Amino acid sequence: MEQKQERQAGGAAASVASRAQVAAPDAPRTPETSGFPETPEAPGCGFSLHDPAGAGSALLGADAGASVSTGTVCADLIDQLRVLEDMKSAISGLQAKIAVAFDLARRQEQAERGVPAAERGNGAAAEVALARRESPTKGSRLLGLAKALVTEMPRTMAALDTGQLNEWRATLLVKETACLSAEDRAAVDEELAPDTGTFTGSGDRAIIAAAKAAAYRRDPRSVTQRASHAASERRVSLRPAPDTMTLLTALLPVAQGVAAYAALTRAADTARSTGDPRARGQVMADTLVQRVTGTAAGISGVEVQLVMTDRTLFQGDSEPARLKGYGTVPAQWARTLIGAQDTATATGYEPAATQGSSPGQGSAATHKSAPDQEPSPAQGSSPTHEPSPPQPDFGVWVRRLYTAPDSGELLAMDSKARIFPPRMRRFIEARDDTCRTPYCDAPIRHIDHIVPWRSGGPTTLANGAGLCEACNHTKENHGWSTTTTPASRHTLEVRTPTGHTYHSKAPPLPGHRPSRT
């Protein structure tokens, strides 16, 4: 039975390689670029190419005088890695051709329905993203890459088909020629000729430099205009980093970026010259936070929503918390952030656990705000005969969130209004955390009805979902529908115009432990 399954897996892989060759009939057919060697077994060893784990077994089971040597096994494994890498490139090329064919078919179908030309193709990138298990933003980039390769850069496409470029390096060539017309881009593609081995052994920087130089030689005006237009794309972004850190990135015009960095550098040098014990980079980071927010703590009249269990907040439990816009954070770090640990230590007062619900059924959403906002009684107060604890740079208040003990889902409330009221919006944001479209983890920008209001959908928590702006617009396209399905937690079923369905389940709040029964 195992041998039969192995043969079937090998046949499927060989079929993929065969289809990749059909898509690129002009590519040279060699054992190294055709997907698999000519024989079903790797040369020089007794294990199947489709069973790399057999190499380890063969090596461990070989006696000292066996014919299979360590060097032969290692060489065969490297050969297999190379073949599989070539297959990945060929499959990427095949995916690009399929994506372009799908986009054309979708546009033709929309034209037959009378959709205006400017709106044809809407939603196609989102369908590609779902099929490839990527975010909508990544799906849009993948479709754009596919169109450029198939219609404007045939030699780069051929290099991808034959494994001379991988998908990422093909993307670099497409990106660096994006400012050119279709004719000029094709000319640059012909000049670089990636399918002839031009970039064999080249790294990313070498490929980018060659593409930039060729693009500038072909149309210097467009390249210059692209540089001028780039200033309009300045922005600031925030991404999670390991160990409760974040990457705050600013894309700025070069003069402004250099000036900002120089100002931070001068501040760090001044502080260090006066004996500041912090490292230079630490001073620069702290100075950036203080100058942007106006406070050393980095919080200035802004809510920082931290969700944790009552046990974590009041009893020192180790259950992790969740910080909106970042994700899971350690319990001790969360208590330190809101000053709960310092307050308890300074006053000798341990708050009771009665502020939340019973264990396993409640979470506390703590909010840090500007110091002029009055904290709730949930913080407790110090007796007059004891010294007051150090006052933090912010106020803290607690909203209690009650969850179902078996699923960790927030309990519900409803509204008769068409627009979700503020409390309901906060509730949905706490439940969904990020955009609810499958594979999309963008921040929530819109709270909208799952079943539209115009179709009789009520304004309830069950019929509300947090979405990013792009996904909320995509679901309004013809043929798209979203419904809720019965499940232990709030679950969406997204149906695309092709009839494919995808599911998205709201993440459990901190404190929920899934049943293993």
C-alpha cells in the first residue's frame, strides 16, 4: 500500500513538471530543468527521488563496507534540492500564466454582463489571493507580476520556466521596469536576456542594479519622473517584531530622511557626552518616541487596548495577553505595561479577582490613556495611612469582557441602528483583532454588516465583522457573498464568484484553552 501511494505521489509531481514544460515548449529539456531525472531513482543511490527520507535510512543502515558512501548520499540530496528548486520556479511560471488566463476570463464574463470597462477585473486579484492562500494585497501584486511576465517580459518568463530565476528575482526585474512603457519594458527584457544565463550566480543587488541601468538607458525621463513621483508615496508603517518589539518604518524623501536621522544622531551624541549610560541606538529610539508623542512613556491621549484575563491582571497568572495592532504578549510584560505590578508592590495591596467574571469566563480589556482622564474604581485606591504609589504617565481603566467558557467567544448584544454604535464597534474589534477575510491580517478599518443592511441584515454582533478597507470593497463585487456558519466561535464563510468557499474563524480571547476531546 505504501509503495502504491509513493508511485501516485511521484506521478502527480511528474505531471506538474510535464505541465510546466508544455507551458514553455521552447525551453531546453534537460534532466536538471525538466522537473525530475530520467529515471525514478536518483543516480548512484538506492532510494527514490520521491522519498528523500530514504536517504537517511539508507545511510544509517549501511555497514562500514557498504557500497553507499556518505559522499554519494550527500551529493544526491543536493541534486534533489536543485531539481525541486527548478520545479518551484516552473510551477511559479505556470501559476502566472493561469492567473492571467483567469483575469482575462473574468473580464470577458463581466463584459458580457455589461460591466463598465473601468470596473472590469474588480475582485480578480482577491480571488487569486484566496486560491494561493495569500492576503489580498499580496494577491494584487502576484496578479500584476503575472501580467507583466506573460504579456511584456517573455524572456524573464522563460528564465522562470527553466529555473534560471526564481519568483522573487523575477519580481525584482518586473519592479525595476514598472515605470517603462510596454514597448520599452520588452526592450529591456530583450537586452537583459535572463533566459540565457545572464544572472547565473548574481545576487539580488546585482539584478536590481542591472535592471535599473537598462531602464535608465532606455527611457531616462520616465525613470526620473518615477523618482519625483516617489515622494507622493511617503508613509509610516508599523509591523510586529519578536519579543514584544515593533518595527516603526518611515518611507521618506531622502533629504527629510537624512535630516531626521541626523537630528536623532545629534541628540544621542549630546546625551552620551553628558554621561548618559544608554547605548547610542537606545537614546535615538527613546528620543524618537518622546519627540513624536510628547511624553517619555510614548503615550499621549491615545488608547492602547490590551486584552487579558482577570487572572492575569489581578492574580499574577501566566496566561498571555493580546495587544491590539501587535498580537500576543507575555503576561508579565502586560502587567508591567499598565503598572499593575508596581502598584501592588508599592502599596502592599493585592486587588481581588472579583473585578472580572469567574475563572475561564472573563477577560479584562485595559486601556491606557492620557493622564488627565479619570481611572475607574477597578484600579483600586491606596489607603490614606499608606504611602501613595508612583503615579504613571497615563490613566488606566478596565472594561470587562465576558466570554463563553467552552469557546472563548465574546457574548452578544444588538442594536436597531444601521450604523454600528461605538460600544458595539469596540466589541467587534476586540473579537476579530484583524481583518476577517481569510489570509488577510491587515488592521481593521471598517465595521460592516456580513449580510448587508439592504438585504435585511440586522445590526448585531453576529452579523458584524471587522474588515480592512480593501476587503470591505471587494465583498461588494458581483458574485461575492459572506454568511455566518454555526460553530463554537464566530465563523464566516466567504463565497467567490467561481463558487469556491473559504472560512474565517474569530480568534479566541486570552484565557481560552481548546478542548482536546
